Amino acid sequence: MLAALPWAECLADGVRFLVVNGMDGTKTTFALSDNPKVSCKSGELTIIAGSRTFTLGLADVQNYLFAEEPTGIENIIKDGSVKMENGCVVFCGLNAGSTVSVYLQDGRLIKESKTDADGNAIVDLSNLPKGVLIIHSNKTDIKIINR
């Protein structure tokens, strides 16, 4: 299925990522520069890219696509609604009771917080995994590297 994908054509067009979307809403991204090896066996899709191995049942794959950007996040934060403070990401001005979600780069949800009555939320990064994190609120998405 994916093994016959035209990698060279994609790279020539500026596409740099393979994105696999799961039926459960997860999104898993692979850099084509990591030369992902794709195989299908016994009803499972396996992708090996660098030191990372990803396996998903074929029935659980919604679709796949090639993309120039890994996350699809297009808007850059231009106002003061999100800031970094003492190892925390601080959101202000959101809807009261809305959810702020933190995802790993492979799309797995690792933390959710609710905003307070004033629409503020604090995401403490100290106990979260190191690496790339995607933080989503009802007004913005940000991609950070937690070190």
C-alpha cells in the first residue's frame, strides 16, 4: 500500500513529511529525510524511521498524505494571549471552562487542563516528556520543544 509511494517526486515538490491519520483522530508524522521504511504484514502497517517504530492496524488507518509541514499549524501567536513563565505555558483570554490539550508529536494526548472562570490556564511543563509538544486551545495551537 504505502511501500509504492513516489518518495522522489514528493521530495522534488518540497514535501518533507508523511502523515498517517488514524481512525481515532491521531496524526503520526514521519520526516522523509529519515527514510521511513514502510511495510504491511498480517493486517498491520509498520513504519520504521530512524530509531522510531510505528505500528497500526490497517483497519485503523483513516488515510495518509504528504505534507510540507509536520503539524498543519499555520497561525503564529501575535498577541499576548500565550506566554512562557517559569517553565509553564500560560494562556489568557480563553473561554471559561474550555480545554487546553497537550499532545506528543505523534498525536497522543498526554495532558488536559480546563481554564478557570477568567479563561486562564497554566500548563506546567516540568513533568511532561522532553521533546516536541503540541499545545491546543480553542483559540490557538503552539508547537514547543520541552527541554
